[in-house]
Amino acid sequence: MPCFKQPKHFQSLVLLHWPLSYLGMFWILQPLAIYLLFTSWWPLPALYFVWFLLDWKTPEQGGRRSAWVRNWCVWTHIRDYFPISILKTKELSPEHNYLMGVHPHGLLAFGAFCNFCTEATGFLKIFPGITPHLATLSWFFKIPFIRDYLMAKGVCSVSQPAIDYLLSHGTGNLVGIVVGGVGEALQSVPNTTMLILQKRKGFVRMALQHGAHLVPTYTFGETEVYDQVLFHKDSRMYKFQSYFRQILGFYFCIFYGRGFRQGSTGLLPYPLPIVTVVGEPLPLPKIEKPSQEMVDKYHALYKKALTKLFDQHKTQYGCPETQKLLFL
């Protein structure tokens, strides 16, 4: 089906598809499946739930991506709304596997989603022979329907078994980890370049265990598309956010952007450019049991490479020359 150019207000409606699709599958499809169990249509949900149990380990064994889903026209409308793009600085050889650090998280990681979970920006044409996987919270893959939707887009679990599988079966696999995670999302506000990375070293250890190359990336504009209300660490609201995160594994925050009418406030992100810059891969030796000193060494080299990548492109994408990355 061809993708026709649509007006901005149409793209705004389409943009809501992404977050609402998860809510829709959770609050509509699952209750509907349970309801159908008590009707003459009961074999349909019964067969799905049997298959769901038999298919339980698939998310940790490479998943089940779909080129059809990754090429849906809806993703191009999301791309054009901001717009979103990807910039290659070095080739990635299909003869290696890669562990990619995705920075920053932002609130909804629009750049990482559009560039690595869809073909809207042409990833497979820009990096031929490379199969991208974006890692997310493991418990998403325990939820019926949502798991299938995520796997179809090439999303994988951030669990060690899932990443181990991808980095040890064949070559040309690229696994992206949003290293800053939930904590970074809660600090996402415009005009800031703070990354939670100083003590996040597990991804380096995993790369060493498989001899995977580390790839730094930085998405300019990711933190600019929403404003967020930040709470003091001693406030009740901040404590509630921390409690919510500990219980459910994801974040609760108060944020806002633009509305449907010009100059109004709403939940749509600001239509500002988002550019993901993919840096030069950092080769790592394969060490089954790397020492802490070895992990620290390559973690420091990764931070240096990420800083260099940011400094080389910051003025081109709206950051002042004096802007620095801050590692927390």
C-alpha cells in the first residue's frame, strides 16, 4: 500500500497510535479474549492461550520479527511529524555482532523506536546485512498480544538470556540497550544532556563475554519534544514515583507538549527534529569471564567515544559549543 503525504493534523492523530496501541491491546484485546472464552467463540482465545504457553521462550530465542509490520505506513507518518532521521558515521560489518548504547532515553524514546524498530528511516538500506533489535523491559513479553506486537517490530527482552542468544547465534546482529533506563527518563527535560552511565557497566561486561563491538549512539532532540514536571527528592510525589517504579518496573511522570490547536498545551510532542547519530564501533576482545579492571577499561573507552561523538555533532543539531555531556 503506498504512503500518501498527509497534513500535519493527520500525522498528529497517527502519532497517538504508538502509546495508545499498547493501552488498547492491554485494556481491549485481553478483556475481549477473556469474554470470548464464555461464548461460542471460545476456541479462538483458547487456542491462542495454548499457543502463548507453547511459545513462551520465543522472546528469549531471537523473537519473531515481521518485515510487514516494520514497514507499516503509520511509521512514516510518525517519522515525518518531527521529523526523525538517522545518521551513519561509520560502516557496520555484517561479519560482527554489536551491542549498541542508546542515549538519551527521553520520555518515549521516539528516535530509537522509529530508527531501530521500523523501516521508516531505512535502517536496512543504510546498514545492509545488519539486523537491529531494541531491548526493552522483560515483563512486556509476558503479556498476551503485546509480546507478539513487540517481537514483530524486532524488539527483544533486555534479559541476559535474550541478549546472549542474539550475540551468540550468527553474525550481523545489533542489540540496542537504552542504558539510562527509567531513571534517565525521569530526568528528561529540554536543554539537558545528562546521561545515567557512570555505574551502568553490565552492557560492557556482556559485550566482552561475546566479543561484540560496542556502538555509541546519541539522539539529538530526544529530550526536547516534551516538558516534564520534576519533583524534589524529598517530596511525596518523588517518593511515589520511586515506589511506582519499584513495583511496576516503569515510570510514572507528569509531562506535556502541544495540543491539536496552535499554541495550545496537550499530550502531543513538540514537532522538533530528532536525529540519531550512530558512532564508530569499538572492537572488544572476547573474554568469557572479564575482570572488573577489564570492564572498567572498556567502559571508560566507551564514555570517551560517546563524548567524542556528541562533541563532533552537537553544534550541527542545535546544542551550543559549550554544551557538555554529564555522566551520572
